[in-house]
Amino acid sequence: MAKIERYQKNEKLSRIVVHNGTIYLSGLTADDKEADTTGQTRQILRKADALLNSVGADRSQLLFAQIWLKDVEDFDAMNKAWVDWLDGAEPPARATVGASFALPEILVEIQLTAAS
């Protein structure tokens, strides 16, 4: 059986799981939840960079992204930050859906899967 590595874990979740050559990041939200959708997306993507780097990966290795938006009308605002962040890197497969969140100030959440 392939080894499962779990990082930055608590009683609820592991922020990063690495298994069989694949990196799974938990859903990420912004720390400053007063920011607009673009600002929250940028914060999340900076956090994703740090998490991927912590296990020796980067955004060029992304396989899949799941994005949840509180308001689907913010799709273009989120997409602007997303495309800027990719900065020419090959884009992963992706799904974006509307969602309600436990905290009303969360406008976007992103979960990523990458190759290690």
C-alpha cells in the first residue's frame, strides 16, 4: 500500500495530503474575509502557493481545482484573479459552482489537487 502523508493537521482535517504521487489541498478560504471576491481569491491563491511549496510542488503541477462562490455573479471577478495567478502556467481541469457557506463573510473557497 502506498504511503499516505498528512501535513498541517488537526482533529478535523489535514491541510495537505500526499498519496501515490498526488497532492490534495483542503478547501482554502481567505484570512481577511472583509475583502471582496477578487481580494479573497488572491489571498487563497497565495496560501495555495505556500502550501504547494511546502511539499516541493508549485502551480504548474495542478491537476484539478474545485471553486465555490457565494455569488455566481462574482465569477468574472474570481476568474480575473485566477488567470492572473496562473500567469501562463497550464490550467488544470476545473469546476466552479455556487454555494452557501457556514460563515456569511466567506465569498470563495478553493480546493486543489496537484501532481507531486
